[in-house]
Amino acid sequence: MLALARLILIGGVFLTMVYVGLSLWSRYMRASKLRREWEDTGRPGDRDTFVQQGLRDYDGSVRRKLILGVYVIPIMIVSVIVYLTNFN
């Protein structure tokens, strides 16, 4: 039981670090694309306002929610391995 608690704790910390890093990287890449789009479209309005609006739209997007797969997929894989090891 102690080994399971240690796995959950260490795995949770590791997956959280991966999630935060992936989220920051994805947000940075989206902001870069928005800045490039602002320059390519002839610079309509203020750049910072354009980027902030685009990032607000990104916050509600499906892509942002897909990043939560960082938690779901490894937990499912470990669960299947534990099940197959113990009950097959």
C-alpha cells in the first residue's frame, strides 16, 4: 500500500510538472502565432489587445482541454497494467 501511495505522489508531481510545462509552451506558441497573424493581416488595432483577445479565445478551446490528457492517459495505462498483472 505504501508503494502505491509513493507511486501516486511521485507520479502526480511529475505529471503536474509536465502539464504546467506543456501548458506554458502551448500558450507561448499560440501567442507567437497571434503576433505573426497580427503582422500579416496589416496590423489592425493594438497588437497587445489582439493577442489578449486571441488568448482568451484559446483558454476556452478544445486544444487547451486536450492537454489534460497528460493526466488521463498515463493513469489509464498504469491502471490497465495493474489490472492485467493482478487479475489475469
